Amino acid sequence: MQEAAVTLNNNDDSEAARKHHVATTLNYWDDPGDGSLPTPIFIGRGRVTNNRPHRAHEFMINDITGEEHQYSLDKHGFQYCRHESSEKEFIDEQAIRSIYYEECKSLLKLVTGASRIHIFNHKVRRGPTQWHHLGLHGKNLANRGPVTRTHVDQSYVGAELRLRWEFPNPKEADELLRGRYQIINIWRPIAIILKDPIAVADANSVPDSDLVGARMVEDDFEGESWVVRHNPNHRWHFKYRMTPQDVLFIKCFDSETSVARRALHSAFEDLAHRDEVSRQSIEVRCLVLY
């Protein structure tokens, strides 16, 4: 397979001047304040059951178009680059798992310098904004849409749970845990993103005290993610009008404690594009090993 060219986003000043900052709301976990744990989420049998209470809070999402090169995985928990994929439609599951997975592995090795990439799943999203709540006749996973709740896919505990699940040999898992490892999502539009874009929070603006471990069961795997307590000091960013050539890396976990270890993320509503067609995107979830 011929590797496609990769560049950091570094647009000219005229493009940067046309900023599209968005005043909107982001949904944070509604902490009852009594010490009770967040309501678990169950994913499987074609459905998602998510009754976890959230509350909307106002934020300004900063458009970083033209400044993407200033943000990196180790400094901020997220990073953008330009990359052309040979996959365009993302309909054929076999092609996604073979051709696109291999592209993702090569790309992530190039960006991080990692020696090994293990992809454990992917999600294609083409459904409506409120897909969690619509039921859709018992098939809401087939109509998977954007996640409009602030979260991180794995907590610090959840990252080890995922690694041990993916590498069930205890000796191999113990050996991998002794080295540096990360969980990074590779997020790409399938078509230009206008409705329900994705925002990421600068890891430096989010203290660990704002994060709460939350149980999440997906088929037979029981993991733990982070839900988030509201904090007005969180700094949220996005790139306006992302295209299929715009790739966003979202760090969910890093065992290295001297760098940014995780980035909150969430889809959000841009009222200027509320009536556009549903967003189409794919995210590939990777264990990154050194």
C-alpha cells in the first residue's frame, strides 16, 4: 500500500482571519453532589442504553483554523493533520478493517513514533443528533449519531482494563504495562462537517478533579470512562468545516504523566448549520505501544 502524504494543518493568515467561533452549550454530567456514582451505560444487542443525567452549560468554542499546528498530542491532548485516505464512503466493513485500519496504523506511527498500533474498534456515525433518545424501533446503533456529552472514552483505570482485555495473556499485558502506552482516537469526516462538529478541550485547562470514573459495558467488556463536572475554565476548540482530508487525533489516555494525558471531547450544536444533513464521520480507536 502506498502511503499518502501527511502534513500538519498550517493555513494562511487570510483563512485564519475568517474565524467561526461558536457560542453554544455543552452537556456536562449532572453531579447529584451526594457521592453517588454516575449511571452506567450499556452498549450491545443493537442498542445503547444511556440514562445518565447531564446539564447544558454555555461555552464559546474557539475556531482554531489556521492555527492547528500550534496544538499537539503531548502538549494539549489533541492534534490535527492533513491526510488523504483511499477510503471514501466507509460503508464496506471489510474494507474499513483492512485498508483503512492499515492506513490508520501507518499514520499514527508516523505522527507519534510508536512501534506498534493495535486497533480495537471503530464507530461510523451517520445518524441524527438525538439518536440516543430516539429508540428508532430498537435499532439505534444502526443509526448511530454524534455524542453530545462531554466525556473521555477511557479513565486511567479504564485504559488498563482495555489493554488487558485486548491482550488477555497476563504476561504479555504486564510487559506492555511496564512501557509507555496510549489510547488515541483517529477522527475523520466522511463528508464536510457543518452540523454537529466535534470540539476538544485543552488538557491543560482540565484538572483531574473535574473527572469522575463511570462504568460502561459494551457487549462482554466492562470498562470505565470519564464523565465531567462542569468547570467554566475549560477551554474548548474546533476546526470549522472539517473535510475528509482533515484528521483529528484525540488522546484518551497516556501512561506518561509528564505530558497531556487526555482530552475531553463532545459534539456540539452550531445554530448556523442546525438544518444541515446529519453529520458523517468515522473514529478509529487505537492502543498505541512504544
